[in-house]
Amino acid sequence: MSVLGGKAKGFTLQSVPGSGTRPIMSKVKAAVFNITAP
């Protein structure tokens, strides 16, 4: 998963190991980062 915009644009985030998490769509990731952006 990578950051789509802002100061950290292009930064890759590490995923949590295990089967308790699932990947999310890019649209959802973009929406979350847009909401939480300072």
C-alpha cells in the first residue's frame, strides 16, 4: 500500500502480517487519506 498524495506521496506502508486483514481498493485508500490529511 502506498500514499497517493501529500507530503508522503509515494511512501510505501507495510501491511500487518496474518489473515486478519484484507487489501482495500485504491479508491477507498484515497478517500481515507483525503479525510485524514492535515
